[in-house]
Amino acid sequence: MNSVRVHASRFLTALAIAVAGGCAASHLQPPLALGAGRIADPSVHVGSIKMTPCLGGDYYCGTLRVALDPAGQVPGSIDLAIAWLPHANRSVRAAGTIVAVEGGPGYPSIGSHSLYRGLYAPLLQTRDLLLVDNRGTGSSDAIVCRPLQGAPVMRLSQVTQCGRELGRTSDLYGTAIAADDMAAVLAAMHITKVDIYGDSYGSFFVQAFAGRHPDRVRSIVLDGAYQVIGGSPWYPSTAPTLRAAFTRACSRSPVCSDLRGSSVERIKSLLEELRVDRDRVSPADVAFVMDTAGLDPIAYRDLDAAARAFLANDRAPLERLVSEAYAEEEGAGAKARFYSQGLFAAASCSDNPQAYDMRLPPPARKRDWDATLQRKRDDDPALYAPFSIDEFLNIPIDYAYVPLCLTWPVASKYHPAGEPVPPGTHFPRVPVLVLNGDLDTITTPAEGEKAAQLFAHSTHVIVANTGHVTALDDFGGCASSIVRRFTQSGEVSDACTARVPALHLVPAFSRSLDDVEPASPLPGNRATPKQLRAAAAALLAAADVLSRSYQFHLSSGAGLRGGTYSASFQNAADRVMLSEVRWTNDLAVSGTADLNARTASAQAALKITGAAIGALHAAWSTTGSTAAAAIEGSIDGNRVRASMPAP
């Protein structure tokens, strides 16, 4: 599936560590003591691996050299990059080792070390944390297929070229080999059993690891999960999930739920118009926006209102939404060590079920595909409704996915495609926690359920109002607390999942103040309806650029209908400076807006000019279906005291 999103110095002084219960063993050999005036070697040995301080000083990093081809048919080796954080309380023996695996495929796990440390922080007093960059990612010899790595949009021609460049090594980056690499790292470090967490593709990896090395796992967490075996090459749960997720987002927002008809019906009307008006936006573009919604909540925030605006001949909101999806959700421009598009292709084509026979050479495979696609058009035309099959498969190939491997080289008999675990694998009977967001369009809840069914002792938890991957950067603390408690005790306490607050949706896009729903007056208000419309438009302008700046981590940008903004970030806080930003054509908004993601709160100090002149201060919660914004200030000399649904 798709991805689709790196301390305080402390030296280790213990001479050796053994882990209670034999569940994991971290054997440290101390550095040699040197004579007076000489600095001791800060390195340590964990098992047979020499490690040195890194990532600020309290982690230790090392490498393990493994064969490029375990079957010995292709010469060469890879140095697997390892980062290890020993437990903080050095007065006790480690209670175990936590392993975390990043997604993509293509992202390095070590690159997300701060996220995993944040997730497991309370447990790291007594547990070690281990991260390994899978072969072909990060510092483990990241694959660099240059045209593919720099492509603005991933296309089949670039995937084809990457496969040719990799040649005989094109089948050496699948999950089966990577899982065996992880087992080799654990053996070298003398770690017997681990509590293992995987997010997105990491959940696929963890299942493969558990199936191939069942004796190495003590507990499993699959976050943003999809099944390692038993999947369909057509991903049939995608379209039902898109329809259900956009329906849920609308039904939980009062500015959308009170509209006549459903959100999906309005999107269908938009698609009918786009099929006639073949201008700047196509149905495939809308499919791409909807498919990325699990990664980008702005798609939920904007699409319903943008569809209504387009049908009223206001194209700007939809065109911007499409442009952002291509600019922000495709991987072009990133360095391969941060995200390897080549590894994404290589692992995907090694691992996943395909709609064509991967044993055929590409020309014959293409003929097989053409026949298969035509049968699917005839037999199941509503597979991706409200989109046609061809519309959906015309989105970028790393999201459309089905045609991705049409031209990939044929795998050798030693590493057959589509077998991340051996046929007939029985998965270990260990505690397993599976997590999915109910707004996740990337790895759907239905796919998570199939993953859960592979394990005899699994619990599948659906987190409300949440997209792809639930427990990382979880400022609300629900999913992350479930993960920690499960890892520590094996218990699953998920009552909080139904209380995760709803997303805020845009009420409507308006080209002039006359079309803006006015803020509601409160006692003491002296502003006219027109002035209350100006107050609402100013707040919508601030929230619009604030949400985009934070979601896409933009340091600058443009307003919907003009003006600019700049932004600065610190931890989970975002400050945006607006300069004549226009939500409507006739009102310019300047000032500042601040977001605190940890508290889900925002505030703004704004000045407006144009159709109205004034100064306002507003504060609001950024989530929750009943949240309201409070607005105070003065417009055209009249006191404003009002409220409106929080933007």
C-alpha cells in the first residue's frame, strides 16, 4: 500500500545487561579503560555488534553486514543500519526489547526514531528500543533510481526504467528477505523475543516477520494494517471505504450534515459535470484527492464544499485541492535516503498479489493484463464507484497500484514474487493488536480485519475520526495509550476510540461577502449582518491557511483568492502571518493565526480591509462536531461579539 508520510547526551556505564525472563538479551561489552588523560572509547558491543553513540548521544548505532542475495546467486553485501536505545533506568535489567518498523515501503525506520520514542516513552524506562533500516532504505544502501526518485508523478515508464537499472537485483528487496535480515540482526544482538510494532507497510512487514520467525515475537501491534496474504490485486475495499469515509466525515460535521442529500451524491454530481467539461480537473483527479484523504484530512475538510462551489461555477477551491494533492502527496524531490521510490517499486513488485502473472516476461504479461482488465470492465464495472475502473486506474500509479508491476523484471526461482511468507504459513499464537482509523483510505479497516484474522489471539480496534496510522503523533493520546498498555500488559482498553473528536469541514466557499453565512451575534454585539459575514469570512481565511501550513508543513503560501502567508513551526505549534489573504474576492485579511496541535486549539488576531474594515480576535477548538469559535472586536466602528461553528 501507499505511504502517504528524523537528546540529551548520555553515556552508558553499565558493564553488562541481561534481560529478565530470557525474553530479550542485550549483552554489552564495555569499552576499555584507558590511562589518565586519555578519553575512553565510547563504543559498546551489543551481542557481536559494535555500536557508537548517535542521534544526539543516547542512541547507539551500528551495522550488520548481510548477503545481498541470500541464495548466493548475485554477489555482494549490504550493511544494515541499526539504532538501539537502551532502557533509561540503568539500575534494573531490561524488561524486553521493542522493535518498530516504518512504512512506505521506502521509508527508513531510523528516520522516525523520534516518533517511536514518543510513542513508547513511558515504557522505555525499562525496555530497549531497536530500529533497523530495511535493505534499500535510509542508511541500508537506499535504492536510487534517479528518474523515478525525482518524478513529479510516478509513471509506469519510470518504474520500468528502475527495474531495468536494478536488473538481477530487482527481486532482492522484498519483505521476505528483509524480514530474514531483521532476524539476523536480533541473533547478532543476542535478542531472543521482541514486542514489535509496524505502521502502514510496517504492519505488512511485521506479519511477514512473525510468519517467518514466529519464535522471535512476544507481542505484535499492526497500525494502519493490511493483510500480508489473502489480498485481492484489485483492492476491492477501496471504493466502499471512500464512500463510507466521506459520508462519515460529513455526517459528523453540522455544517455538512444539515445539507440536502449526501456528500457522495454531491461528488457524483461533480463527476458528471467533469465528464462533460473536460477542462483542468478530471474525474481521476477527484479520485486521487479522495484516495489520499487518509493521509491528508484537508481532502475531507474541503471536498464537499469544493464540489458545491464547482457546480456553482466557482472552480478555484477544487483546482487548488487537486493541485495540492499532486504537489504534496506524491514523493518527488525527496532524497532516496529519506524515502526511496525505487524500494517502493521493488518491494511492491516482490510482495503483492497482482492481476497478471508475474512469471511471464513483460510483453506477455501486458497481453495477460489487457485481457484481465477487459474482463473486469465487463464483469465488475462498479468496482471503484463512483469512478469507472479506467478513471480510478488513471490516478498516479503508486496509488492506482494495480498496473505498477506490469514491466518489472521476472523474479528468480529463489525469490518468487508474491510470497512474503511461505505457502501454508501458520502465524504465531501471540497477543496481536490491530489498529485502523475509520477514515483511513490508504489501508482500509476491511483490510485490517483480514490481517487480524490471520492471528488466533488478535483484537481489531477501529479509531473514530482518524486516518492512516493511529498511534504516531497522536496528540489526543487515545491510540497511543492503547498501544502502550497492550505492549506492557497484553490488555486492550479501547473505550476512548469512540470519543476521538470529529474533523471540521468547510461550510461553503464564497466569492463575495454576500454569500458568506454570518456569524451568530452574542449579547453585546452591535455589528450588522454584513459585518458578521465579514467576521466569519476573516476567520475562515485564517483557518484555511493555518490548516494548510500545518498539514503540509509549508513555510509560505498563497490565499485561496489572493494574498500570501508565511509560517514558522516549533514542535507541535504553527504560527502563520497573513498578508491580505482573501477567502472572498472583496475582503483582505492580515494578522496572525496560531495553532497548538497538542491542545487542538487555535487563535487569531486579524485586521480586515476592503468591503469591511476592522480588527478581530478569535479562538476555537480545531476538532469536535460541536466546537464553536468565539469572535470579538470591531468592524466599521461597531462592536463585534459573535460565535460560529469552529472552522
